[in-house]
Amino acid sequence: MEINFTHHQSAHCENGVVSNLMKHNGFNVSEPMVFGIGSGLLFCYIPFLKVNHAPAITYRAMPGAIFKRFAKRVGIKIDHEKFKSPEKAKIRLDENLKNNNPVGLQVGVYNLEYFPDEYRFHFNAHNLVVYGKHEDKYLISDPVMESVTTLTDKQLEKVRFAKGAFAPKGHIYYPTGFPEKLDLEGAIVKGIKHTCNDMLAPIPIVGVNGVKMVAKLIRKWPKKKGVRKANHYLGQIVRMQEEIGTGGGGFRYIYAAFLQESSKILNNEALGELSKEMTVIGDLWRDFALDASRIYRNRKAKIDAYNDVATQLEVIAEKEKVFFKKLRKAI
């Protein structure tokens, strides 16, 4: 069985899954629009959660939050379910495919057979679409891949029930009801307000305050943790930024595209100007990642090098603070 599903490549998995499912159901919603309305942009330093033996840092909302927020704000009904039993998870998946319904799945990256080895590490918040099955092979539309692929029954079960942080537990989700017309205007405003509140939250580990906290920690890590662990932690920041999903810099570019698209829908020129400003901030994040990667690859990096990249983060934090205050006023 194979559903007539069109694969569209995207920059980030969850946005891409939602956008592709929307297009399949007759609504031409772009990836940036999904991301912006779903308030996907975030920064949070989570010291009590370890990923690859280093504190977790996220540049996006929690897995599944983008779709839930997007659906609620544009008036879509969705079903989502997790399972204790792989057998029940498989039955529910096959039921949907028999009903001609492509579905989104949350999976672990480490055992995704079609991923290049350098991208296969323990991260359980990846998303893909299953749109059919031929014998024991499931047909996979992974939005970050150029073309469609397949996974065997056993391979798919392994990634659906990966262990560790954010364990997917067979998580399946899909839209079940649609309005006649999507209320994009109201949804855009709600999405922007939510993101501004997140990024300007008066909490030390969240938003621009979280960026500032990480900058302070980078200055301390070489002396407090030793250069080897400091480099590992710094590498974690860059990996979470540049390799998981599309990360900090890439998310800024997606958000800039959202603001550009929204400026036309809302007839708000200020959003178009802010789009350009966010693109510049995205460039600063990319510069930081490049400089930080040079440090953690050099085991004899000097203390001044850590201070330099910490200063870069402090500059970014200040620019984002100003940016999100202006954005909040613009809508």
C-alpha cells in the first residue's frame, strides 16, 4: 500500500513534517509559517539534563510543541499517541496507512540507517512521515532528506522506541480535522507574541537570559572543568546549534523568512525590516559556531579564546533582547 504523498525537502524536521502533511491535505503552508505560528524559536540551557554527557541546550520548542501550537492557532484538530508496546504502535501505524492517512512519527536518530554516520548520534526528537508500506518495508518521507527512502519493520521499531532523553515511545501524530479556511492573520500574531514572551522571559536559563548565562559559563569552564571537558561542553553547544535539526543560526533564518512572509499577509512593513535584522543575527550565531568549533578542536586553546566566544554570545544576547522588544511592539 502506498499513499499518493508528495515529498518536499525542508530545513528542519518537525516544521517539514507539518508543512508536508498540510500540503497533502490541500493547505499550502510553508515551513517558516509553521515554525513561526508554532512559536518554534527558543533558547534554553538545561543543566540538569545531560545529552552526550554534557548539559542540554535547545534552540527550539519541545518536540511536538510546534505542531500542537500551530494546529490550535489555525483551527486544526490533531491526534497523537504514545505506546508502551511496539506491537500496538505498529498496529496503529498500519491502520492509518490502510485508511490512506500519512502520519508523522517522532524517532531516535542514532539507528536511522539512511542517515550518514556523522549525523547518527543519540538524539530522540527527530520527525518523519510514513506514507506507505511494501511487504516489510515502510515508505519514509524524511523532510531533511533530498528524496524519499525506506526502513524495514524492525528498523522502524528500533528508532520509534529509542531509549534515553526525549524517548519517543512510538509517538505518532496526524491531523484529523480542518477548517474551511486557516486563520493565518490571528495565528501569526499569537505565534509572535508567544515567541517574544519566551525570549524575553525573566528566567535565568531561558531566552536572552539563557544566552547570557551560557556566555558566563564558557568563561568559567576551562578553569572549573578543565580544558578537555570545557571543549566537550563547547562542542555540545555547537552541535545542538548546527547539527541537531537546523539549530540556532538556521532557526533564525527560518524565523526571518516567517517574518518576511507575515509582513505581506498582515500588510506590516515593520515585520519585513525586522526580517532583515533577524538574518543578521543568524549570521552572528553562525560566526560564533565557527569560532567555537576552532577552539574545541584545539586541545591547547588559550583562555582568551573562550572569553572571545563568550563575548560574541553576550553581543548576540543583547541584539536579540532589542530585537524581540521591537518585534513585540510591531504587532
